[in-house]
Amino acid sequence: MSNFNLLVFGVYPYVALAICLIGSWARFDLSQYTWRAGSSQMLDNKGMRLASNLFHVGIIFILAGHFVGLLAPHALYSPFISTENKQLLAMVSGGFFGILCLIGLVMLIQRRLNNPRIRASSSTSDIMILFVLLAQLLLGLMTIVASTQHLDGSVMVMLGNWAQSIVTLQPMQAAAAIAPVGIIYKLHVFLGVTLFVLFPFTRLVHIVSAPIWYLGRRYQIVRQKG
């Protein structure tokens, strides 16, 4: 195992997580007004609902699938589904929701770049993060194509061992687990970890600001005057 592999896949994830947590705390504390998605729907509503729904539905299912697929230990799911079938399920579901997400994301990028009003109100980070997400999504779809060359689930197990070793604070084991996988998977993992670095400095922060407290708030009473 090379030192570079240990640095990128054993140490870098913890650095990225630290930047994410500290940066998010600092931004919320020092610049709370910027803690928002910066919706452009009021500037132009055409196509916004379809693009946004496709993107968000796709990415929510993708993130949920990654969370379960990577962090579920083999002993937990092996009584119910084989490794090979688990990989096939991940490929089919990931491909379906990945395509949905890709269509929505391309529509959002086209809208932001080609609509003069929206482009004028967009910051550099708004545009940059869309293209980073596009690159990550394309890499993810490419891993599905690469996975057709080995349907035994071995790569999925190695990636799962990497993620579980990171969570259990075992960087050496994490770096060793991911070392044998192909470059396309490593690029996907690296860019995914880098998104944690970018998180506090972009509109991605709205992910943790869902107004779920509205569900438990009291009704507002409105009375007509007179």
C-alpha cells in the first residue's frame, strides 16, 4: 500500500469531514443570512419544477442507496440477499435514479447558464457546484458500466469495507481495502469526499436546513379586519 493511497483514502476523508463540520459551524455562526439554497424560481419558473423534482428525487435515492449499500455490513444483509444480487440491485436502482438525477441536473445547468436573469444572480460557486455534481454523477454512472465486468460483488464489498473502516476510525484498513479497486471507483470516491470540503462554502448547506420544524408548529390564526 502506497503512502499516496493512505493519504488520499485513509487520511483525506477525516480532513474533509473536519473542514465540513468546522466550516459549516463558522458559516452558520458568522454569516447566517447566506445559509440558504438561493432559489431562482421567482426569477423564472419555467421548467423549474420538473428539473428540480427530477434532480432532488434522483439524488435523495442515490444518497440513501450509498448510505445503506456502503455502511451495511456483509453479515447483516447476507441472510437475505447474496452479494451478487445486492450489486445487481445497486446497479439497476442506481442507474435508474442516476439517469433521473442527470436529466434534472442538466436542465438546471442549462437554465442557470442560458437565462440572463438567473445567470446574473448566480455566484461563481453556484455554477461551480453544479458542474462538480455533474462530474460526480457521470463518474457514478460510469462505475455502473465498469461493474458489468465483475458481477461477483467483490468491488462492492471492498468499497463497503473502505467506508466502514473510515466510520470506525481505521484509516490503515480503509486504505488497504480500497487499494485493489479500479481508478474509476477511486475517482468517484475521491470526488465524493471532496464534496464534504466544498459543502460549507456553497449552497449545499441547505441540505441540513430542511424546515421539518414546520410539521410541529402551531397553526397561524388569521382574522379579517372588521
